[in-house]
Amino acid sequence: MSMWLVRNANTGRVLAWRVRRADNWLERTVGFLPRTSIAPEEGLWFEHCHAVHTLGMRTPLDVVFLDKDMRVVKVESNVTPHKLYVGAHNAYTVAEFGPGFVKANPISPGDQLALEPV
């Protein structure tokens, strides 16, 4: 499985460098469920998605919602396990990161992110 990095296109700063694309049904279904910890630089990238759940998760997540132009529309920090719905109706992509990602990488609605191969 190839790794990707996420960069803030506005500043050029690399935000995460251990990101996987969830581009098949198994990756989209399982995601981080089996994990007991996730580092802030780790992520899962879900395209064609506007919401996620944290049912069965064993660790909190930081979640970033992006529109079709890869602009941030919503940021959720420290989303606890067992939430049925975490979403943004105008999102096209959802990126999940380990807890602490948002604190380490201040991003705001309107910032543009880029997903690049490592």
C-alpha cells in the first residue's frame, strides 16, 4: 500500500506524511478500527465522502472535511469513539488523522490541502 503526504497548499507546510487512501471497500469499511493508537502524522483519506462514524473505534480522531476543490470546509478535533455521525453536508473528501493533528497543524475553513505521493 502506498503512502501519501498531506500539505497545506496555502503555506507549503507538510501536515501529515503517513497517509493512506481508502480507495476500496475494505479500507473504507475497516479504516482505523483495529488500531488502539494513531499518531498525529498518520491519516486515512476518503474521497467521495461527506461523513464518517467512530463506532467501534478505540481512540479519538481529528477529522478534516474538504470540498471538491480540496478546500477545508470543517475541522473536528478530538472526535471521541462511538459517534454515529461526524460530517459536513458540503464535503467531498474526509480525512481522518490521529489525535493531536489539529493542535499541531492549525488549519481553518478555506485553507486548501494537497495530497501528494511520498
